[in-house]
Amino acid sequence: MTFADAIRSCLRKYVTFSGRATRPEYWWFVLFIVVGGIVTGILDSTLFGETIVESDGSRTAVGSDGPISSIFSLATLIPLLAAGWRRMHDTGRSGLYLLYPILVWIGIASFASMIGATSSIMSGDFGSVFAGITGIILAISVIFAVFSPFIVIWWLSRPTQTGPNDFGPNPNEVPA
């Protein structure tokens, strides 16, 4: 599958969360998203200028969230999720595995709220949050949460599961 074929395929299947997507289809589309984000960011800064986000005596941060890059990001969010969902299907996993990092952070936030750590976190008293057995559990959970996006990337990079699986026939074996 070529770069253009992958873009056409993913945009044609804009909201299709069923079926399977091959590795080249998914990763070419991810490259398109990255390149498109860079190009639209450059266009935004050229056409609309840049804004100073933060300035102190030693450093200045400049940012640009112009309308072109925002529209591009919104327009490609659903097809990117759909392509990732189908890619997970191609490796034999449920598409929900794509949401694993988000679910981990929701679980950590729920646990922190349950143990009453949110007020300490909001006040900046991290020492009391990570004290005791609940703090150890929370620290281990945060370590898992930091590594969870890498696990998802590893799953997305796995080879296609041979033959048909629960999510459909192998796209490499189906005649065009």
C-alpha cells in the first residue's frame, strides 16, 4: 500500500471502526497526520502570526493555535481513531486496547479521589499523597500510566494476524 492509497483508504473509511487495517495503511496515515500538522502549523504562523504564550526575563515561549491546524486536527481525529481501532483488530485485539492509556489515567484519578489525595495534589503537597501503602500503589500506577502509551505503540506495530480473526478476513489475503 502506498502513501496515497493509505490516505484514501483511511479517509474513505472515515468512521468505520469495524474490519482490519494493515500496518502500512495505519503508519502511512499517521505520517500524513504528522506532516499535515506541521504544514498547517507553518501556514497558521505565516498567515496569522504567532502569539507569545509566556515571557519572563530569560526565556520566551511562542505558540500558534491558528484555525487551519485546529480544523485539520479536528477533521482527522475520527479517521485516526478509526484506523487505530482497525489496526488493533488486525493484530487480534479489541479496538478498546487503543484507549488503554486513557483508561489507566481515569483509574488513577478515581483511586486518588477515593483515597482523598485530590486536595493534597491540588495544594501541591505531593509528599503526603505518596505516603503509606496507598501512596506506593498510586506511585506504581503512575509508572504504569507513563509506560502505557508505549505499550499501545508496540501493539500497533505488531504484524498482521494470519488468516481470518474475530474482526474479519486478513486484508493481505483478500483479493482487491
